[in-house]
Amino acid sequence: MSEQYKKIAILGGGNMGIALAKGMVASGKYRAEDITLTRRNTKLLEPMVAQGYRASSNNALAVAEADIIVLSILPQQLDSVLDNISESIDPSRHLFISIVTGVAVTDIITRIGKVVEVVRAMPNTAIAIQESMTCIASKNASPQNMELVKEIFSAVGETVEIEEELMSSATALVACGIAFFLRSIRAAAQGGTEIGFHAGDALRMAAQTAKGAASLLLHFGSHPENEIDKVTSPKGCTIAGLNEMEHNGFSSAMIKGIRMSAQKAEKLYTDEK
């Protein structure tokens, strides 16, 4: 079956599920009418239905009619959802994509009781503007299906394949990382306000400067310190500011926060049991 005609069921029509659906259609490889989003309250999906997508509150039916099933739900919802859809699953036809935090491929297979192909994916909320960084991993998916999943998420940003053991780390760096960088931008904007700019102007300046910094690294493939060296001079104001931040634990705090999020992500599913 050609990719563009595959039927997709996204179980969990929240922000991430909706953004993924829109990104897939924006890629030109999928049609809105081939994507079903599920949610208990389908009224919340009416704007998507108006754009041609399908909506359902019946997960089992959505799975039965699909080729690809995307699990876009909370860890504490997983067991009940899998129990509900298990009879509708056909291992010879269905490919599962899980973006559920802390849930291993073997967890899903064991709960379903059928050997299905599962690919784990960890995107971030920039998926809404096709700027996500998505990590994917699997221990049992075919090379063809791994390539298919990579193409799906490449339509909404950048994609990298990693070992499954690193998925919790990916959650911290990629998914939680959005919040960490946003908090850094907020702090920069607050600093800008303190030194004289109006809040709105300071935020715009800080956000564009952060975007420019990231673009430099991606464009040149360079290390942050290489770009930092270009704007620091002996006895200058940049190095003075950097050193003051480091004296107050800037880098250490970021590292500790990422490590804490990775540890929490690892336990989200098992702690619910």
C-alpha cells in the first residue's frame, strides 16, 4: 500500500496528536480524510473535522479501520486503552507508534498479548510549527517501518534514530527541553526589562536572539563555545556576564534539571502500577 493511502488512527486527540496530524497532511504524503483522531469528548475535535479529519470516541473501531496506530496518551491511560483495543489489533497489518513517556516496546507488546511492530517516538511541542526534534527507536520494527516512521516525523521537523535505552534521556533533552529553553528566554526577557526595555520588546529581542544562536549552531555545525568565542573579548561585557551566570550555577542548574527530568520520565509508567 502506498504511504499516502495508509489509514492513521491517532489515539489521543490532544495538542500533540492534533499537531502531528496537521504536520502529516502538510507534508503532502497524507490526507486529512485518512486520519482519525480519538477523544472522549469529540466536540473538542470539531475544528479538525471541519478541516476534513475524522473524529471518534471509539478507540477499538478507529484501530480496526487503520494501518498505523499512534498512541498519544498519558502513561496512566495506556493499560486501559490497550485492553480496549486488543481484539481489534492485527499484527500482520498494524504498525504502532508510541509517544507515551516511559513506556517500552516490550511493555506494549506484553499488555496487548500479540507480537506487533512498535516504534517509540519522542517529539516536542514545536511539532505544531513543523520544527520538532523527534527521537525514534524500536527493537522489533522492520527497516521499512522504521523508515516510514522517520518520514512521518521528518514532515514535522528533524528526526534522529537512537537506542531505546536512551528514550527517557531523549524525553528530558528534547521534550522537556522546550520548557527549559523557554524559561531561559523568559529570564533573558526579564533581564532586558530590568535594564530598560518594555516587556514586549524585551521578549521579542530575547526570542529572536535565541533563535539566531540556535540557527548558528545548526547552520555551521559548530560547538557553542566556538560561537561564544566570536562575541567575547578581553575584559569585555560578554565574558563578564557569562562569568557572573556561571558563578551563580547557570550551566550546573541546566544539567541537573535535564538529569532530574530523565529520571522522572523513566518511572512515569511503572510508578502508576
